[in-house]
Amino acid sequence: MNQQVRNLVILIVVVLAIVGGVYYFLWIQQGDPTKFDQFAQCLKDKGVLFYGAFWCPHCQNQKSMFGASEKYLPYIECSTPDGKGELQECIDQKIETYPTWKFPDGSMHPGEMTLQELADKSGCQLTK
């Protein structure tokens, strides 16, 4: 093998190792990407609502608890795109803090909730 081919092979191996390491690290950080799919879908199916704002760090933390299953959450964005106002739906629901969880029985919980608290309140099964 000449030097150019050897350098190319080394470069390919290094790139694959880096890409593999980044993918593995992200997968470990999020856990099983489908771990909470059924739980999040159950919350939605039961009529639980999650009000939040894109700029809210507590909302981001709440979403991150679900990892890749976040996409199934019954999330309602309350902030205007400029982050300076509240959308009418949230005003009508009297949402004052983010996040706020609303349950089918009409009760509301302002602030973050653990997954176990959400399971207990909603009746959705949390598989670990």
C-alpha cells in the first residue's frame, strides 16, 4: 500500500470512530429512544395537557425526561414567537407558570413533575 492509500484508510477509520463515538454518547444520554413512547402517548390519550414555553428551562428539562419520546407529549406552546407574550389558548386556560400540567379531572400542577408523579396522577403505566 502506498502512503496516500494508507493515510486515506487511517482517515476513514478515525472518522468512523468519531461518528460512532458521538452516536453512542447521544444514545447513552437519551437512553432507549422508544423507552417512554407508550407512556407519553398514554398521557396524550388520557387527555393530560402539558403547557409550556420554548424559552422556559424547566419546560426543556421536563421534555428531556422523555428523551426521544418527547415528540408524543401532549405539549401546548404558550409563548408568542418573539417570547414576549402568551397565546390566547393559554390565557383562556389561566396558565400562569411554565410548565403547567392539566389533568382530565380539571386539576392543574404548576412546575416540573417526575415521571412517577405523572404516572400516579394520570394512571398511565411507567415502565422502567
